[in-house]
Amino acid sequence: MPRQLHLSAALDSPGRFDAAHFTGLARLAERATLDFVTLDDSYTPEPGRLDALATFARLAPVTRGLGLVPTVTTTHTEPFHTSIAVNTLDWVSEGRAGWLVGVSDTEAEARAFGRRGTAPAEELWAEAADAAEAASRLWDSWEDDAEIRDTATGRFVDRAKLHYVDFEGPHFSVRGPSITPRPPQGRPVIAVTVAAADLAPDAGPGGRARVATAARHADVVLLDAPDRATRLTAATELRLRGGEALRILARVPVALTTAAATAALLTEATEGGGGVDGFHLVPADPARDLAVLADHVVPALRERGLFRTAYTGRTLRDRLGLARPASRYASGTGTAATEPPGTGASATDTSAAGTPTGTPTRPAATAEVTR
């Protein structure tokens, strides 16, 4: 039996702000039983884009099997807050959330925040790697059975099963633990976009740093490559660096305006992706192209045994064939928090030097940042 493909799609729709539009796109993608959808985002001051994570939080209750993977930028965002936001999306969607890691590299975005200037791409991606590591630790900081909800004793959590993460890096430090329980997936799926050129011997420092972030932290790579041979070479190198469990989807722009274009996409999918696990489609017109995908391309792939006929499993990790990771602290190697989340005062205030101005009394909300 042929190996089944993974398929996903971008919902990017500049200038559209109505919930009905995005709900309609999500329902088309779900009718096609796509693994997940993405939505781009940035801090660029432009009027044509919605907040990706908030949009997907709106879509979570009206979908049942579709994975939701918004872009969340790390450059001007505290990693503690990012981890909570993505965790919340995982709870709202009952285990279907992911995080497409993005960085902010423009002067306009830096001015919008006023906290720092721009930085070289290699520094931004090194910071993104630290953000992904800190988020993963925070997701693990509650053991799976930390919630006990013991009404007789009035205890909501077992304090011994909440852990400080004590992350310290050159960009920030985070003590933890989180203020939200462990996500349904254990850790939401992390995705990174990589270009084949980033893997070339003459790749620049920024490209190499992006690949290093993907190899260390990504569950899914969205791969840009100009042709099948380059795609195969890049995918092989990514697996050597990231491991066999890494899911690699080739990014393919599509404009399904004619029968010939639809047939070309079907041929591409049927003949194999050049070392990848499937395709991430970037539609020119999401409403039109997703309808063609659901009504024509996917049924043809199903007839060939190349794509699922229905969702199986419960979570996005299930769809992608990824194991649910155990908490790194479950063996008792982490330092237990002495107070449960939601008590005392937050210690997020920092001095000009970047060190806490007071002694934290709520370790769960500690996000000490040094930049």
C-alpha cells in the first residue's frame, strides 16, 4: 500500500477581516481532511492582516479535526506569553494547535515597540531557538497529572508536580512554571519554514541559524525548493540534522484556475515529493483553490490510496504520526515549585539592567527578561 501524504494549506487573505471568510476557508480545508492550516503574521504596521493566533482561536470551536498553526513572532514577544498563548490555543482546539515560528527583522517593527533596534538574522533566529526551548520547558512544567481538583482538601494542584524551568540564555531568562496546565498534546507542534538555499554550503549566517533552529526544535519543516532534485537534497540533509521523526512538507504555490493546473498538482502529489512527507499549499485565491482541492484533487488522491478518507486520532500530533512527548520533569529531576500558580504577585517587572526589582512570590508567573 502506498505511503499516505500529509497535506496542509495557507489561509493568507490580505484585506479580509470578516470571520465568515476564514470560517469558510477552514471548513473547506476540513472537508478536504487537511492535516493543518497556517496563517501568516508579523508586526509590520499594515492594515491588511488579522492577528493569526486570535483568528485561529476563533476557528477552533467551529472545526473538529483540522490543525491550526498560526505564525507567532518571537522577536518582540516575551517567550512566557508566547508559550501561554499557544498552550491556550491547544486547549481551545482540544489538541490541534501548532506554532509556526517567525522573527521580526524590519526597522518599522522595531519602532512600533521602541524597545530595541533591528538585529542580524542569525541573532534573531538564535533568539527564536531560545524562545522555542523556553516554551517547551514551560509546557512541560506541569506534569500531566498535576491537577488533582481535590474539593475535600481545597487543593487544585499537586505542588510537587509543578516545576521551575530555570531557563537562562543570552536573550532572556525564564523561571516558570507556567500558569496554565500542560497542553493536551504535551507540546503543541512547532513548525519552521526553511529554504533549500539555507542548507547550501554558501548559505549566509541567518540561513544557517534558521536551519539550526529547525533541526533542534521543529516537528514540521515547510521547505521552499525550486525543483524536485533540490528538494530531495535539502530534505535528506534536514533529516540528517533533525532526525527521522521530522515531518517535511514542500511549500508549493498553487492557482487552480484550469483543469491543467489541477492535473499538474495531482501529478506532482501522485509521483512523490522528492524526499518529503507531503505538501504545504500556498493558494493564490484560498476560497477558489481550496474548493478545487476538496472537490477534485483530494478525492483523486484518495482513490489512489495516497490520502486519508477521514480524520483519525484526536490531536494534530496524531494526524502527523508524532508521538506525544513525556514531560522532561516527570521523573522528578526538576525543582518543584513551592507555590501553586495564581497566588501572590507577579515578578515580571524588571529594572533597567534587566534583573528583577523584587522577590517573586508567584513563581508560576515569573518571566525574567534580559535583552
